[in-house]
Amino acid sequence: TVMFDFEDGAQGWEIATDWPQVTGVEAADGALVVSGAWTGDGWNEGGALVQNEEGFDLSEYSLLTVDVCAPEGAVEFFAQIFMKSGEEWVWANTPGGAPVAGECTVYEAVLADMGDMTDVKLIGVKVGTSATAFEGAFTVDNVTLTKLGEAVEEVEAEPVGPMVEKSMLVHSFSDDVSGWVMADYWAAGTGLEAVDGAL
């Protein structure tokens, strides 16, 4: 079941205002165009989301997938699906992964891990980097729901390149920290270094 296909507009999606990197969200050519500027100076991220204060009921579904297409030049980025659910708008996000510049990647959220699926207040997609200064636009498309035991529906993404069908090593830490820095949102971490090919 395609939940959002952006064929007739942004369908309620807007800038995720928790982060300053994204400056524009609009529908174009049947996809959601998420424009912004990332400095590459420490971790910075931004994204787009759709809210429903009454709550989406996704309880009959097991999986949500989203196509994220990264433009050329958007290297060493990381993308995630995030949600808030329940009366307290409890946050959850997927492990995510690294999109490939110039290509589209299908990201998935296992809904059993994402909170109260009877009352989903917010669904969003965010991209971030700590290594790349970049200004441009990612596209988001085909926000699709799959029921338990149902085959994942294959929906063609808006083309910016071939779909990713292989894994890619982004950081091995064999030489150095590869641009990784301390996440300064929390106080528990005190040091970061590359040792024996690991961080």
C-alpha cells in the first residue's frame, strides 16, 4: 500500500524544524524534493516529515519503506526514517544507512520496533553528515506500507540513477577516524579514536 506518492503535491509533508539544514520541501515530478545546505563541520542533519495529531493507525502493517535518492556530490551522508507515536509523541528511528550519491536507495522501518503503531503522530526522513559540505536536494518517494507476510511491493523510484542492490563499505577506520566526531548532544562520551581498524 503506497501511503504517500507525491503525485499530487507534498501531501502534508513539510520541513522538520528540529534541524536547520533543510531549507525547502516541495513536490516536483512525482517526488518530494528536500533541499538544504550541510556544512560538513561537525554532525549536522535535516529532513522532512508529515504529522497527524489524530494519529495514523499502522497496526495492521509490519514494514514501511521509503525511496531516498541522493544527488551527485552528496557523499558520506547517512539517512534514517524516524517516527513519533503515542500520547507522549515518543521518538523512534531506524538504524539507517549510507545513500550512494547519484543513486536511489530503499530504506525500511520494521514497525514493531518503532513504537505504538496504533497512534503514529509523525513520520519523517532525515539525512546528515559530519564530513561533507554540500548544498542541493535529495528526493523522497514511495512511502509504502507492507502487511506481515505480504511481498514488498516494487515501486519504481523517480530516477536519479539505478537502485542500490549491493552493500558498500563507507568507513573502515583502518587509517584514521574518517571524519567521525564526538556526538556532543550527550555527556557520557569522553573520547574518540581509531585503534586497530575500529573506532
